[in-house]
Amino acid sequence: MDTIRFDIDADGIATLVIDVPGQSMNVIGPELLADLDAAITRIASEEAIKGAVIASGKDGGFMAGMDLKYFSAMLAKAGPHPSPAALFDDLFVLNRLFRRLETCGKPVACAIEGTCVGGGFELALACHRRIVGDSSRTQLGLPEILIGLFPGGGGSQRLPRLIGVQAALMYMLQGKLFRPAEAAMLKVVDEVVPQGMALDAARAWVKANPTAAVQPWDQKGFKFPGGAGGFNPGFVQTMAAAVPMTLKTTQRNMNAPQALLSAVYEGALLPIDRAIRVESKYFAKVAADPQSGNMIRTLFVSKNAAERGARRPKDQPKAPTKKLAMLGAGMMGAGIATVAAQAGIEVVLFDRDIAFAQKGKAHVEAQLNKRLGKGMTAEKIAQTLARVTPTADYADLVGADFVIEAVFEDVAIKAEVTKRVEAVLGPDVIFGSNTSTLPITSLAKAWSKPDNFIGIHFFSPVEKMPLVEIILGERTGPAAIAKALDFVAQIKKTPIVVHDSRGFYTSRSFGTYVQEGAEMVGEGINPALIENAGRQLGMPTGPLAVSDEVSIELGHKIMLAARKELGDAFVAQASDAIMEKMVDLGRLGRKNGKGWYDYPETGKKHLWEGLGELFPRADHQPDVEAVKERLLYRQLIECARCFEEGVLDTPEDGDIGAIFGWGFAPYTGGPFSHMDTVGIAQVVAVLDRLAATYGARFAPTDQLRDMAVSAATFYPAASARKAA
């Protein structure tokens, strides 16, 4: 066996140590499936074997689940329009295997050290005993819903039978993970032992329990914890609440949560052997739709590749940051200081006044205190805070090997700070500017070695937002790219790399969502309809609400700055005048309590009643699908323009940046995945129709037209899977 070391001790206990070659974490692929099948046959058939223990040979953890590259290849092999029935047999292999394991007639214990999720956790659930080594880094659970799938290796059937339908649904629908103590409390695992002792404890249990080879659900008279079945009021109430709550949360856009609810409901009415077939039926239905493939590619495969340095120059030596000069101690700068200090980096937090710098450090402390008891101890907080030194003296920056500037969004102010830092550190240090819109090539003029100048755009709040947009100026060199990407890896964020442009990729494309919402208000479309359409599209909030959050005034200032710099080249939008009206009325957004919405001190925010008077309501209102289409395609065409203009090098960066940067509908896999799935010819046809009605902002790019004619796609290797 290439993936499993199989040993039998003097007591007749077989130990299966899973160690998949070439992987930092065990994953389920064809080789492991074959080896596990052979191992189960030996356990069941060899009389000398009295029981078995399954463990991992990896330091990183027990198992991460299905090898999604193998899974994607399986789907691709099935063709562009696979039927669920055609996929069923391949997908049922895992369920059949785990069922053989738990009915092999011998006790099987699972020794879990470290991460155990997805298919790895489903393997553990199929064992008769689960023993976990206690570690703050250990997580267990079924997070498949987060990448467009649901537990398809028996997890949707075994977990409800262990902890009850209500609790199981709560964890599976959210992709929520268990820590060891929590898992033991809920009886997801049977025993928590000191770290490193799980294997010994598992062997001891198997030796002491030679007849404990029957799962609870295979025992006569088994009942679900909390009950199940069409005549059980608790079960009926749980399902009756779960369905509308899930549909509201997903806006009916995501396949996997609905399939999970069906699998759990139907499976709970059946014996386990029939239940796992029902699960695989629904899993095949989800897998057959391109939605799951798009989500897996962007949310897992592309994201992991980006985090592992896919865009990093290969010839550059590792350049971790040891001492960061953080310029600007406002919310953004203090947030960057927080994540850097948590990563073990020394931070000099600079601002023009020591009081501002100290306020920035207080923000760091407040953020750390929020995590007290959640993986953060008082001792760790003190150690992290000790790495942050507030200052108003440029001389204290000496020794910094990386600079990030996050001062006011003004070219002159940024230039002054940049020059003063160079006078202290010299031009050989890499300088990163955190800006959301100002062109990096222009900002780099203040640094005498523009090769060492790069854009590093964080999103607010830094502590929570996973994306960092790395922006290359015209002269940004490979050393600067490597340094910035190594820093992003240190703070455990997800990077994309884009080229210089006003607004770069994320701010520029996201801005169109806000602008289109404002233009529709100006046309007299009901603001409530616009907001509901945005949410139904799959965006986190409506365009007016998000405009308030980022500030109407800020958007207006960015427009004014662009108009001033571009002169005759500036292309005005109808939304510009609408935003100007709001600013003139002092309706600046949430920051001053009034924007598109009113924000009363008591009670919920609500759309400003004066909008109807300021922008009179049109007699004819479009249906919600028409509004959704405008909001979606206005974003799609701007993303396509960024690709054609070379702001983006890869569709992967475009999809990652859209979902993790501004919350573009995750179920699509991102704008480029979505255009491929719809079909470029169809995208062009819709854009032409919208352009004829609403103007040139919807006009397809030449590249899109060429792609439509040639039937090309953004993802050539994955192009064939179209929506049915």
C-alpha cells in the first residue's frame, strides 16, 4: 500500500497509519480509496486481527477530506452536461467504503491528532470510537457547504444520528467546526486525551472492547437524539424552521444547502443503508451542476494556490518581514499593525502625533481582547502588544525592513510622508502604499527607486477581511512583489496581484455596483426594490446600504479627484450628479447618521423617506429580475474591461478578488466563472441589449466579442461545463 502503513501488534490490533505521499495533509484520492478498501478486507477477513486503529502519519493533522483536484477531474471526465445518475456510482464509492468499515465485525477506533474535516471527519464518524488529542489547533467538522458541496460520505446521516438533527444542521449548514472540548460535550467524539496520546488510548480501547463493533444506528431500537420522523413534533418543527431560514440566508441561490436539508429529512426516515444512498443521490445532483465546480475552483483550489505563492516570482529568495514600519495609526493602519503583531512581527506604529499613535495601539489592544478565551490568552495578548511601538518620530523607523503607508488618501500628503521615510531608511527598503484608488505609478514618483515601490491594498476591517490586493506600478520590481506576497503569507491573508489602474481592480469593479444603484434611484426606481434585488442577487447588502457604509462622501471625493487628474479624458456617469446632490444635503452615509438610510439612535436603520421627493418615483417600475440583471452585468462588464486592459493577468485573481474583496455573489464562483458558465455569447447578447437601453457603460469589450465568435472561455481547461 502506498498511502497506508498496515501493522498488526501482538494483541492482534491492526494499526492503519494514513500517509498520502506528496501531500502536506492527508486527502482522499483514488490511491487512498483503493488502499483503504484492501485494508478493510484484511480487517474483516483475517481471524488474527481482533480490531483496528486508524491514525495519521502527518504532523499537520489527521485528514482534510476529498482531494478536490481529483474530484474536479472526475466531474470533467463526466462531460459538459453530466446527469446525477451518471455520477452516482463514482460518488457512492466513499459511502460504500465507510459502510463496509463500520460493519466489518471488528471494533475500529480513530486516533485524531490535529485537523480532521470533511471526508476525514466522515471517516472518523464511521469508526466505533473517536479519540482526540487535545490541542488548540485541532478542529473537527464538516465545512463542505462553504465550497458549494455538502457532506457526501455519510456525514449528513451519521452526525444527526449522533447529536440530533437540530444540532447537526446548525453545524453543517454553517460549515462550523468543533474544538475538542466542544466535540466531547456534544458527544461527537468519545474521549479527549492529552496531545500525542490519542493513538495509545485508541489501542487500549480496542484491546479492552473486542466486541464493540456495532454502531448505535445499527442496534435494535435505535432512536435519534431528540427524535426524528414525520410524527415527531420536535423533528417537524426543526425542519419547518430550517427550510425558510436557509432559503432566506441563501436567497435560493445555492444548491448545496437545499440538497442537504432534503438529504437529512429523507435520510432520517430511513435505515442507514438506504439513507446513505439518498445522501449520494442528492450529492450527485449538486455535483452535476456547474455551481459546485465553480465554487470549488475559486474558493478552494485557486485560493489555496494564491496563498501558496502562485503569483510570487520564483527566482526571488524568501523575504519575511521582521520589523514593519506602519505609517498611519488610523483604523486601517492599526488593523494592519494588529495582524502583523499577531504574526510575530515587530511593528513601529507611526503617526503625526504621539496621541494618535497611542490611540492606534489602543485599537490593537481592543481587538486582541475580543479574542480572549478564543485561542488567545492574557499572556499572548501581552506578548503581542509588546511588539507594537507607537511613535511620532521618524527616527524610530530605523531598522524596518518593510514599510506600509496608510495615511490620508491625498497624493501630496502621501508624497511628503514617503520622502521623509526614505530619508531615514534609504531607497532599498520595500515601500508599500495602502490605497484603494490612487495610481501606484504616480505615488512611486516620491520614492527614488520605484522598483521598490508597490501597492498593498487592505480591506476594512483588516482583522476580518481575508483579501489583500497587491498592485504593480509600471516599474515595480520582482523583489517588491516577493516581499509583499511574503508579508501577506505571514499574516495569513489571501493575495491577488493586479496592475496599476485608477481604482485598480476591486475598487473599480465594486464601484459600479454602487453607481448602478444610484443611477436607478435617479431614474425613479423604488430604492427598496433596488436593495432587495441586490441581496437576492447574492451580494452581502444592497448597493445603497453599502454606499452608506463606505461613505457617499468618500465616493464623491474619489470622483472629484479622478475628474481633476484626468481632465478631458474623464467620463462622467449619471451617478456623479446624484451623489453630489446627497453630499450637498449633508447626507454623507452611516458615519454621520444619514445617507440613503437614516440611522436613528434607537431602532433599526431605514431608507430615508425624503428619497421619493428628491428623486420622484417613476410610474412604471421594473420587475426584480430586471434590476438584478443590471446590477450583475454592470459588474461583469467592468471585470471584463479590467481583463482586456491588462489590469488582471488571470481570471483566478479576478474571481478571488471579487468574492473576497467586495462580496460578489459566492455561488457563481466569481464573475469570470459566471461568464464562462452562462456562455460568453449569451453575456455579449445581454450586454448589447442593456447598452442599447441604458448606455455605453454596458457595451461589451472587443475581447468579449472575439471570445463569443470563437467560443473561447476565460478558463480554457474548464470551459465545457455550461449551465443546463
